[in-house]
Amino acid sequence: MRVLVLGGTGSIGGPVVRELIRAGHEVVALARSVASADSVARIGARPIAGDMATPERWLADLPPLDGVIHAAAAFGADDETTERRLLHTLLPHLRAAARNIRFIYTGGCWLYGMSDEARETTEATPFDPLPAFAWGVAHCRLVLEARGIDPIVIHPAMVYEPCGGVFARFRTDATGRDAVRVVAGEQVHWPLVHAEDLATLYRLALEGSAPRESYIGAAIEGMPVGRIARAYAQRYGTRLPDPEVISADQIAAELGEWARGYALHQRQSGGKARRRLGWRPLHLDPESEILAIP
């Protein structure tokens, strides 16, 4: 399949590009800088110069496509406007193709809000979004209801790599502060997925999902953030082994309103992806991966 990846140099899109190429797919990746173009070209993708904020400038440069994976996110003030403009421009372009193009859209675990203590969140759970991302619900529905394409939505859990993704802040604290900070308390649970396992899920959905399906990409239903923080403290030998608890207000003041998501206690199930797509995540022990960082 020939697949366009949006966000092909990001923490989600980069691994997706590599996974698709490994599986024998042809990848076209949007690149808004020379550095980004060089990065995707080095791993075998064809760069297309362009910015998501101005899709009308690059749509004509696209080759015929079999699929599109939208894995870009910037956490900026203009995200809603940029996303809406992109979808209202890109979806009609895809509908004009001679056949239905697979369109995989990225939602997010923070669209579901706090989990019920009695059960984990599933795709059937009603949305209860973090206010900073409330607009994402309407965009997910817009995609799934779009005609003339084969839409699929993936809601990634908290995406990590031992030295990056959602764990990057822990590592920064562990190497530069007396203690690793956690938001709202050590027992806040995060659903987790390693970037490589998530990339496999995107590929499986591209190759085999029925259209108009949604999947939660959670390899680990929920892990207390205190355990993650303590693993980093042990690996880097911070002066204080116990995490420092800060409030959601503090992290929002530091990073922006979107960061209140770090305080959400969530347990989410990736069972549907396992049953329907045969997804088998390999990274199920983040603490050991943290302790093994060179």
C-alpha cells in the first residue's frame, strides 16, 4: 500500500513510518522543513514538502494513495483551528479518489476522562474529555461519519519510550532535580503503550480493520505514576528517592492547560485491538526498560 503519514517525524508518526516500511509498504511523509525531509528520507520514506496548517499548498503534490495515517499533534494554541482546516480540506480530496482510501485518525486517551474505579475504560465508554482537548471529540466523529473513505480512529494510551515520549519529563527531573515530580499523587494510574507497539497497532488497523471502528491503544491498562518516578530516581540516583507531588495547577502553569491530563487517573483496555486485529504488544515492563537505560 502507498500510505501518507502526517506527523512522520513525531513520537507516534516516526515509529509508524518505520513500521510501515519494515512491512513493505510505500510511505509518503509530509515534511515542513529540510531537516524533517532528510529525516524521513533516511529511513526510506518519500518526503512531501508542506505544513498541516496549509493543506491546499501540497495536496496537488500527493501521488495516488491507498491510505492516510494522521499522527500529528503539536499541543499548541492553534491546534483546533489547524485541525479543522486540515480535515475540511483533506477529506474532500480523499473522497474524490476512484476508490475508498483508508484514513486512520488519532484521538487520545484524554478524551475519556477519569476511569471508573470498578472497571477499565473501553471504546464503548462515553467521552468525557479534558477541556483543553474537548474539540477532539467532534473531529473524531467527523472522521468516522465521513463518506467516501474508510475511516478508523485510534486512541493511544500514554505513549512512551524509556528516554522519550511521556516519560521524557521524568528523565529530565531525574537528571536535573532532587526528586522526580508526579502530578496529583503517586497512585494516579496511567494507561501506557510503547511507541513501537503503538506503531504495530496502526499498521494492523491499516491492513485489516473494518472501516468506522475505533481502538484504544493501551498495552498496559494502568500503572501508578509513582512506580515510574521511582524507577527513574533509582536509575539516575536522584538525591531524594521519593517522588515530589505537585498539583495540576502547577503543571498547567508550567506547560499549559493541556498538561492537566497528567493528573487524570485512568485505566484503559486495549482488549478490542487484541481480539479484532491480533495486536500483541511486546513492551509490558516499563520499569525494567527504565532501569536498563545505558
